[in-house]
Amino acid sequence: MRLFPRNFQAALSLLVLFFALPVARVQQPVPQPASEDFVRAHYTKYEYRIPMRDGVRLFTAVYVPKASAFPSDPGPYPFLMDRTPYSVAPYGEDRYPASLGPSDEFEKSGYIFVYQDVRGR
């Protein structure tokens, strides 16, 4: 004679596994978002005004990886260019954004980033 029905024993086993799995799971480190300090330490910022045929000069910010920041990859580096009518702030060669690129993976891979203001809205 069984003390508990078979379905109850199966449910109890699943319940024990459900509560035991979070304890056994290894905690993975949470990736930290990029910061201005990371960008400043690993990239050099240059600002240019690129002349167009009609005389308008478009503001362009270029972030080039420092050689000491990526010693395993001495270059040449691929680049990503973003032209926007909104803003490529922060302006000033001593001011850096909190992050570069579409994701942190590009930033940590040593890409050159080019941001350019364009005409219009």
C-alpha cells in the first residue's frame, strides 16, 4: 500500500528540483555598462570640421583606439561611421561620451568610431 499517490510523488520531486536549481546555479558576473572613464582610457578623441562643396563645414568627432589599450590587436582597425542630424555631443576634445558604438562589444574590440553632424533635421 502506498502512502501517497504516484502523481503526488512526481509533483513533490519536481517541486524539490525547482527549489534546488537556483541554489546549484553558478552566479555569472553581470556585465557593467561602459563609462566615460573606459572610453577616455582606451580612446583618443579628435575633432574636425570637414568642408563640403558648398562651403559648409560639418563637425566630425573621431575616436581612435590607443595602441596601449589594445596590445593584442595593433591594427589596422575597422571603423564605424554615424552621420546624424541630431547631435554628436559632447563637444570638446577633452569631453567623452559614456559609450561608443551600437554595443559595448564594438567598443571593447577596438573599432574606430566616426560621428558627424549633418545638415538638416
